[in-house]
Amino acid sequence: MSIENQFQNGIVVLGAGNVATHLSIALKKAGYAIKCVYSKTIKAAKELALQVESHYTDDINHIPADADLYIIAVKDETIQMIVENLKLVCGIVVHTAGSISIDVFKEKFQNCGVFYPLQTFSRSRKIDFGEVPICIEASNEELENKLFNLASSLSKSVFKIDSEKRKSLHLAAVFACNFSNHMYSIAHEILNQSGVSFNLIKPLIKETAQKAIDQEPLKAQTGPAVRNDENVILKHLEMLKNSSDYEKIYRFVSKSIYKLNNQEE
């Protein structure tokens, strides 16, 4: 089936944040029609709608009832409210969250699923959607095939992942992405306080990430914690004595690194 015949009655996107923006633009580029963009903020809805040549609204009751697909791309805590208030005559409804089960739909929609793009999205940065893994789940096999085909038209990496496995995937992503970026933020602050440019450690960040890609991360671990170099660790803790939060993080992470790397001893 050609793209023109898939979801020919259009797609409604509920949300106008980072995920909704990147996904809507990717769908538009792939040839799909965005029928309407909904956001609780009319300005955000209009901004995204202009990018994808769509109608827009901040009233959930004004969402078209005849679209083929409804994509809920909002904050996790808002999904339940959207589901409860969304009135459909026809169409498939999916959400894009990593940590929310497909069961959020079970009391209301039969044709439902999950369309989870595994990436960190910021509206200010361009993303090659073809490189973004998309994890799908559906309430029935026919719908699963439709979502798989849709995802495959956007990305070369599509996976069928159930809700339990997707929760683990999302947890791992928080460690790999959000927590790692927080460490970069701490490093930036430490260097900024010392008058040293953050640019000096950018090659280190790149090499660390590349090693984690090229080999098992555990085997790539270096630093004073894995060696249990107490002299260096104590010096670092002394430097952090006026930053109690950072000192606690340093102590806890150092112990975790040593324990994980010596668990077989």
C-alpha cells in the first residue's frame, strides 16, 4: 500500500512539545497529512501547525473525529486526561511515551497502541528520524502491521516491544541520557567556577560515548573509582567539601562503579 493510501483521512497530533514537533515534521516529510494539531496552549498549537500545514485547536472537543490516526504526544502525567476526554468516531489512537503501558487505553479504545521514538528531542536541534529507533505495540496484529509500516516509512530501525520491556528500555534511557547529561552539567559548573573552558573536555565526552557504542560499557570503564585509587578520590572529595550534593553524588557513583566492576571477585 502506498503512503497516499495509508492514513488517507489524516493524522491528528495531540501535543506540540519536543516529541510532537519532531514526529509531526517527520510524518509530513514522509508524505502523510497532518489533519490537526491540538495543544492546551493555542500559541504552541499554531506554531507547530504552521510547520506541517495543518489546522490547529486548543479545544479537545474541536478535534476532527474522522482522522485515521491520533497520536498523543504529551507529558506522561497528561496522557490519562487526554484519553478520558478524547472522543473518536473512528481511527487508531496511540501514545508516544516510554513508561506508560498500552493498558491506559483499554477501558475506552479497541484500536490502540504505542509509537515510541527512542531519542532525546529538542526543538532547537534537527534530528535524522531515519536513525531514530521506533518501538511499537498494538492491541491486535492487524494494527501492529499498520504501525510497523508507518514506523518503517520514517525510520530504518523499528522494533516490536511490549509495555514491560519498553518500561525497562525507558529506565535505561534515563540513565544513559538524562543522568549522563546531568553529569555534564555538573562538570560544566565545576569548570566554570575554576575559569576553565568546558570545550577542553568535549573530546573526552565524545570518546567516552563512542567507546560505549563500540564495546560493552562495563569494559570501557576507566578512572580512579574502578581502580579504587583512594588518594585521588580523597583529593576530589576535599575539593567538593563545600558542595554537599556533588560530594554525595561523587561518593555514591564511585562506590557503584567499583562494585559493578568487581562483582565477580
